[in-house]
Amino acid sequence: MSGVLRLLLFQARRDRVAVPVWILGITLLSFATSAAVATQFGDEAAQVAILTLAAANPAFLFLRGLPDGTGVGAVVFFQGYAFTAVLAGLMSTFLVVRHTRSDEELGRAELLGSVPIPRAASLAATLLLGTAANLVLAVFVAGAFIAAGLPAAGSAAAGAAVGSVGIFFVALAAVAAQALPSGRSANGAAAGLVGVAYLVRGIGDALGTPSADLLHVASAWPSLLSPIGWGQRTRPFTSPDLAFLLVPLAAAAVLTALAVVIRRRRDVGASLLPERVGKERAGVGGQSFVGLAWRLQRSTLAGWCVGAAALGAVAGVLSPMASETVSSIAPLRELIARLVPGGQTGLIDVFVTALLGMAGVFAAAAGIQAVLRMRAEEAEGRAEILLSAPVSRARWLGANLFVAAVSAAVVSTTAGAAAAVGLAVSGTSDGPAWSLVPAALAHVPAALVFATAAAVAFALAPRLSILVAWGVLAVAIVLGEFGELFGLPAWLQDASPFRHSSAMPVESFNQAGAVGLLLVAAAGASLAAYFLRRRDLAA
């Protein structure tokens, strides 16, 4: 046991910056959401207006969650819980994979295994660290709600809901780390499962049944398949019931036991899914910078495309079902007729537009990941060998930016095509369903801005590039999702590239906005090339 505790302290020291940043960031977001809701929806009339609007809009339910009556606390939980739970899940997955599969991949786990400690000691320490981090997160989130003036009991229940989701993903990431052969694949799979949990919860909420007064929505059965959905059912500020948290916590206990059993039975570096052995010689495409960048990115791109296809299919198949569900309720049908131009068809367009916007986030993430692969090549010493040949760094950067642009376009096209197929099958689209492909591609210029921002961060501060690149994306998402709720000035909201993407098919294509984003991306690529030529390689 002493070995586990020493490893726990060692891992906590390694994460002395990353984990506090995650916890404080999520806490600040929770406090800001509470303060903004109290300011903008402090009176019951405003709360009724936002809740009835949400009940009439399946896209709102998919993105945010379930309305659960009036009261500042209930509106805060409705507006912010799902996003906060996703952040808790991502924090947990990255923490676990970093100390398990990534350490094995880099040889650290083999050094630890040379001392007389149990084989699963490092994994046990990681599981304890992840659990402790989520318990601290639950306390801090509850404290943020209390500091914003919300009831203490409801705040504690809301913090527990967020923490329980994080603990579930600690255990799930531990299993992924045992099953997959590399840190990159384990991180991608675990983060993808966080997205799946959000997606499944969103489907259940979008198909939910509103109450007669339109102030409550009961989720459909798919929400029960998601730990985020179970946390949502605690209803902390209306009728708290923490018994629902026993489900994700029990599932976490089972997954933890499974991860420990697997770790005890496998060798260091081995995995349930072995890594495929490559060819002895590269093909024609592998003899160029572009071919190499493509080979390094293609498996990750496949994962993003699977997620984009699932999101697009949900947009195409689910939107008619959600529209028919809400239109079958008389009060909602009247409300839709007043609020949504085009009635049921307009409601489908709103839902598809919202989900294609999420696909734009996927495209941006795929582009960022393609660029940040350069940092992995540099840190692990392969870039030094690569650049020892008579080639320029600008070509290396340009090849990776080209693959990033292709990745963003492919992910967007996949989402649009899947949505088009779904709508075509359902037969509910008035216009050509394939117009959704250009609607999805309208988000590519914004995605390119994020890719070039990652390239600039890599050129200027390589050791901080991963944190900066993903941080910029997170800030942009927060500005887009919560900017108006926080009452932020328009110029600050406009700092998010997503604000300048065309929300098709609800809006027409914004040519000026797309050109402006492309010019910003081109300027970023030029700056990245300039600074990369003038710095040394960094470990």
C-alpha cells in the first residue's frame, strides 16, 4: 500500500498544474453561469419564457438538457450541467491515460516495474488520483453555486452529479488504456466515449415529453444509457434524489475491477487490441511530407469521421422524430407556430443547423490534432531525424497544415452527408437533402483558424502548444455557447471564429465572414512558418 501512496503523490506532483487548471476552469464556468442566470433570468416571467422556448426546440434540449421548473437553481442546472459534465469527463480521461498507457508507451512504466511493487500499483494510484480530483471538483462546483447565492443542499447535489460523471469516466478510461496499444488511441477512444455519452443524453432529451405547462420535460429512454443522463435525473434544485448517482458509481466500480484484473494479467506495453505492424518500406505517398503527415493522422481522422457521421445521422433521422413529438402537443404546436418560421419544417432546419454547428467543432478539433502531431514528433525525437535531411521546416509545417485542412473538410463533409442521408430516408426535407453538405462545409473556414492557431502556438511555445491550442478551442466554444447568457460584449463574442460561420440552412451563406476567416487562417500559417524557422527544436 505504501508503494501505491508514493505513486499517487508522484502522479499528483506531475499533475500539479494541469488538474488544478481543469478544476478551477470548470468552477469558474459554474460560477459565471450561475451569476449570469441570476442576472438575466432572476424573475419568474423570464424563467418561464426561456423554459417554454426550450421545450419547443429539440435542438435546445439536445445541446443544453432538460428544463425542470422555475427557480434560479433549476435554470442554472438546465443551462450548464451537460457541458460541465463533459468537461469533467474529459479531465478524467486525459488524466488516466496520461499516467497509464502513455507512461507505458514512453517507457516510464517499465522503470517503475523494475522495483518491488505490485503490477497494478500504478493503475491503482491513477484511479485514486482521478477519484480524488473529481471529489475536489464536486466540492468546488458546489462551492461556486453557493457563492453565487444558490441553495446549499441543491448546490451540493449538483456538484455530486458532476463529480459522479467524472468518476465514471476515470474507470472507463482505465479500461480503454488496457485495451488500446497507444496513448493517442486510448485518449481518442476515451474522449470519444465522453462525446457518445453527451450524444446519447442529447437524443433522449430531444425526444423527451414536455409537461402541460411547458416548464418540465421528461427525457426519453436513451438518456438512461448515458452517465450524464443519470446525473441529470438528480434534479438537485427541485426535488433532489442522489440515488440516481448510484448507477454511474456502480458502473465505475465494475469498470475499475475489470481494469485492475486486465492489468494484472498483461505485460507492460501489451494491450488487448495489439498494434498493427506496418510495412517494411513506405509506399509512394509515404516518401513525402504530406504522405507522412497523412499516415500519422489517418487513424485519428477516421475516429473523428465516425463521430461526425453519428452526429449527422442523428441530425437527419432524429430531427423529424423530435419535430413530430413536440408538434403532437397542442400548447407546443401553437408556440412553434409563433416562434419558428415555417412551422415543423423550420423546426427541423433549426435542429439540423445546431447539430451541424457541433460537427464544425469536430472539424476544428480534427484540424488541431493534425497540427499537434508535430509536437509529438518533436518531443519524441523523430522530428530531429526528419529535418536532418535537406528539407525546410516550412515544408514540414505546410504538409501538416494541408492535412489539417483536409481533415476538417472530410469531417464536415461526412457530417453533412450523413445528415442528408437521414433526411432523405425520412422524406421530410422540402429541398434537396444534399444541400446539407455545403451547409456543413460552411464551418471549415472557422476550423482552419483553429488549426493555424495551433500551428502558431507550436512555433512560438512548443511545450505549451497542446494546452494553448485546446484552450483556445474551449474558450471559443464557451463564448459561442454562453456568451449571450453571460452578457458579454458583442466584440468579445465575435472573437470566437464560430460566430462568423454561416448557420446554414437557417441562414444564407456569409461570404464575407468566410473570406475573413480564410484570411486570418492564411495570416496565422504565415506567422507559424516565420517563427518555426527561427527556433531550435525542443524536447
